[in-house]
Amino acid sequence: MKLPDWTPERKPQPQELVDAILKRRGGSLLNLDKALLWSEPLARGWNTYLKAVRTELPTSRRLRELGICTVALLTGAHYEFHHHAPDFLAAGGSQIQLDALQAFLEANPRGEPQDPSLDELDRLVIRYAAQMTLDVKVADEVFAGLRQHFDETQMVELTSAIATYNMVARFLVALGITPET
């Protein structure tokens, strides 16, 4: 990381905040947390908001994680991919699908995925996430394709997950945050 890791000695933070982050993380701080804790308001808001995006949205976790992995690969956010590829697999995705995603994004991220391991909805989510990440604007036909599968709430939740992890990727890459060893 381009900054030193946060420690309580370097910048004390309220223990209830640190404890809330530790609880969400299962008992230990991640490298991302060690950057966020340099700012109490940011760490507090991030912990609440990202908890909601990660664990409280009923829209398909597998598809949200597919979108997040797309963002991570396109932005070079290795930390993000390191943490979300296993979540995609745990949510029912396969390593073959992750490999197909990587191959597609390396070859032609503005095209249409063709790998048979990815179904129509997977391909739409990948295109949606790629367009949001690379172009910000989304083609009407991609949006319309997703609307055939998702209601308004699901569209908002999928979009927010992809947009949120674009923010996360930019934070990670700019500060040089690397996966835990």
C-alpha cells in the first residue's frame, strides 16, 4: 500500500467502530480496512454501506459477484478479484465461468461473451458491468435485455453493486492496496 497501514497507535479510532469492522470481517482487519481507518467517517460509512451491498441485497448473489469480478478484472483491482472470485464460486459460479470471463475481458471487453459456460443472463450481466465500467453509459439493448429478467428493485440492486465496486476498485488501485498474504 502506498500509505502505511492504520494502527490504533498511529491514529486512534473509536473502539466501537473498530469492533464493528472486526465483526463484519470475522475477527481480523483486511488491508482495505487498514486504509479506510485513517478516516473515521469514511470507515464508518463504508462499513455500513458495503455490508448492505455485500450481504443484505436479495438480488442474485452469484450475478452480483459476476458483475463485481468483471469490474475487478477490467480495472486491474487484483485485491477485489482476490476477494470476490471465491464469493462468486461460493454463490454457485464455476471456475470455468471465471476463466471464460477472464478470457473474454482480455480479448474484447466491449464485445459479447460467447463461451457456452455462460448463459444468456451471465452474458448480459458481464456486458452491463463492462459498459458501466468502461463507458459509464449502457447500451439500450443491454439494459432492455436485463429488464426481461429483473424487476425494478433487482435492476437497482445489480446496478448499485457494480457501481459500488467500481468505486472500490478505484480506491484500491489508487492507494496500491494488495491482497493479504
